[in-house]
Amino acid sequence: MKRKMELKKAVDEAVKVLRSGGVILYPTDTVWGLGCDASNPAAVERVCKIKKREKCSGLIVIAADFNMVCRHVKQVPEIAEEVAEMSDKPLTIIYPGAFNLAANVIAKDGSVGIRIVDHPFCNLLLAKFGKPIVATSANISGEKSPSHYEYIDDSIIAGADWVADPFHEEGSTGKPSSILYIGEGGVVKIIRD
């Protein structure tokens, strides 16, 4: 019961920061992530600065479900839902035709990578926030993704406006997601297995 109350309080705090245009450091279903409102270009730019990432585009976002995905891409091919259901590990799907997101989240070709998460902290966060959240790995650009909180660079921690308690990482795999590109007509390309 105490953990549930702590989770709810943490999510309430994180949502407040997201709504104010801030940046959060939080555990995802994969690795620790830097996050912000995926529709706020200034917040997205801050995330990229914290990561020391030169080009700010093509960031992964997380969504609660396919209904949320449908509000941000022109079309969700049937195969996307089938592949997601069959996957036994976290899966990011890159969709063409992104919209209603910050321009610096969308890749130059107009696509966006979206992962529907299954993680206690993220599920509650997305339910309360109600829209996609940036979920780029919490590392300096080019360095290894942090599988656990203790591997996060101090400058990343200092750059965030809100930091989740490490005990919320329970349920994370500690490994980056697989990435598939699903193009027009259901063409599938494996980007990262």
C-alpha cells in the first residue's frame, strides 16, 4: 500500500513538471529516460541540450496505447498491432506521417518512433498526463544507455527538473528496445533487434 501511494505521489509530481514544460528523469520499460511533453518544442530542445546531442530530431516517445498512437500518426497499419502483441520484449515502432508532436521530435523524413509501454511507473504517468512523452535514453549522446540509476551521469541528473526515485525502476529490462520501421503498405524493416 505504501509503495502505491509513493508511486501516485511521484507521478503527480512528474506530471506537474511535464505540464510546466520541464524535463523529467525516469525509469521506462527499457532503460532510464529523459522525458518531456512530446508536443513542446522548447522542452524537447532542453532534453537534447542535457544529452549534449547536436541534432535534435527523431526522438523516441512513449504512448499508453494504440489509441494514443493514432492521434499522432496518419495511419497505424494492422501489422503494427500484430507485431506489438507478438513481441516478447519492449518494441519501438517507427511510423511515417507523424503529426501533433513537436517538430524536433519528428525525424527529417516525417516519421516518429513510438513505444507502447508496459511498466508500472510509465503506465500511470501516461494515464495521468494523457499524451505522449519523450523517452530518450538518459545518457550523454554517444555513450552507453544507463540500465540502472547508478549508471546515470551526474550532469544528466543535474539537468533534470524532476528525478524519479530509483525504486521505481522495478520492471525495467535494463536494455534498449527493439526498433522496427513500418512503412506505407505495411513494409517492415528491422532497425535494432
